Amino acid sequence: MREEAPRPEGGEKGPEERKGPHIPHQATLFLEGKLLGESFSSPRLPRGCRVSLAGHALRDPEDHQGEGVFTLWPRTDEEGRLSEVLVALKLKRPMEGPELQVHGLLLYADRRKLVVLIQPKVGEAFRLVLPRARGFTARLEPKKAYRLEGGLRGGWLVVERAYPLGKWDLHRKGKRPAPEAIEGDRNPYLEEGRGPKAQEARPEPQPEPEPKPEPRPEPEAKPKPKEARPRRDTVRVWRAPEEPAVHLGSRGPREEPQGLGQPPPLPKGQVMGLVGEGPFYLVLRPQALDLWWPRVEALLPQFPKRYEVRWYPDGSRAVVAWDLEALKVWYKRVLRG
């Protein structure tokens, strides 16, 4: 028989009996850096940010030495600046998904920032103050759990979109389709009448009026064309694989086409420029990163269309877009600084 752990005196429950949320909370930041001994450094961490080891990197630091993409557990101050990171481990596979991923309970939200409570499986709960990205003004409901996605922008953890955490978790387990993102100024879960505020706003049913004599039939008017909803642009951060991946499908294993791990070639002698015939790429070779990548990263939130940021094994990086004119106009702003 399984023995129960003895309870502390006084009838109070011990810390091992604390029940956390149904879906575990977490706050994760994926960042490139270098771990030498017990010292971690990254050029993107703001000055004054405290760094310490935790998790696998603390228990077995030898397995996580060197350069690569690391999993960090972030903390912020009351203004929303990144104040501390705990280095958990170095990724052994290329990073997929957004740079910042937060699962937690929303405590407060306005048009400028979000305050989220994180209740991890182990350890004490803590709060994160997360500024909103420019243009992300959709209304969110406090006391509800969300998955928040975004990135590190100049020392601030910026949120770009959100999902209801329960719906996202069911999609992750393959039990339902992918939920619609809350982004821009639109929250589809309120607009469709699924939130409490939307239910309160529904008008009360009115008694049916007495029947009136039927009016003369009028010529049918052409229905007004429905206004097309604005397309919701998505932003993804993608890291090119070092080797072609093999996928198992119904027709047996298939291998991705060669060349996915290399950026489109630039003209000879050029280290940065626009290439491609759709999608279109702004490619930066490793020689151009120190001078130009900080400008590119600082202006990414102002890019008006859908884009992706890609890292390649040779050190190159690229901004990928599907609107050539928008990419050209934005690129000129990068060159002007």
C-alpha cells in the first residue's frame, strides 16, 4: 500500500500538497548566448540584468557549455523591464515558435501593459509585468488564463498576441483545431458572445408586436456586399535546421528538400540586401550582424505586414516577407537608422 506523507502539526497542509493550476504555468524566453563554466552572457540582455543558473544547467552545467540558444526563465520589475533571468538549459535542436512564451493568470490589463501571475509546479508564484506591442490593443479578461507570445525588445518583454490557455492546450494535445489568435484590436472570443461582458451586453428579449397588415411588396434590393475582415498578420521566429528533417507520414518517410538550412544567395561581395522572387528576403551575412542587426530588430515591431525572422546554421539571419513593397519601404527606414 502507498503510505501518505505525514502532515505538519496544527493540521496545515505542507507545500507538497499545494494544488497548482490544472494547466502548469510557465514563463520562457529563448535567447542566443554563451555559457562558460557558471557564467552566462548574451549581447541582448540589458545592462544590470541579474543572471543565475537553474534547472538542468545548474544540476549538470557540463552538458550545456558553449554557444547556442538557451531556455531562460525571466523576471521583470514593476515597470516591465527585464531584471533577472534563470538559465535553465541549452537547446539541442533548432528553436521553433515565438521567442517569448508565457502561460499564466491575467491579473490586470490596460492598453499599455499586462500583469500576469505565474504559478509553477515547483517553487513560489511570481508576477510578470509585460508591455503590449504597438498595435496590440485587444481587450483581455482578468482572472482568466492565457498563453502570451512575443519577444525581447530592447530590454522589455513585449507581448504581441494571446490565446485562451485552455483552448491552446487542447490543440497541443491534438483534441481540437488551433484556436484563433487574439491580436491587433480584436478579441474574437468577446465579439462572438462567449465572454461575460458580451453576454451582459445582449438586449433583453422584447414581446412580439401585434401583427400589422402586410405592406405592398417592394422590388428586391441588392444585398450590400459584406466587408472583408482585415487579414490577421502573424509573426513567427524560425531557425533553419542544420540537416534535412525526415517526416513520417501515411506514405512512409519523406525528406525535406535540400537547401532549407541556407539563406538565399546575395550578389558577390554583398553582405546585406533584398533577394527572392516571393517570398522576399532581407538577408544579413554574419559580417553585417554587429552593425545592422540591432537596427533591424529595433524596427521589426513597425513592420506593417506578416513576416518571419529566420536564423541559419552559418550565422546568417533573414527577415522574410510576402509584400515586396512593404519590405522595400521598411528596409529604407533601416538604412536611414
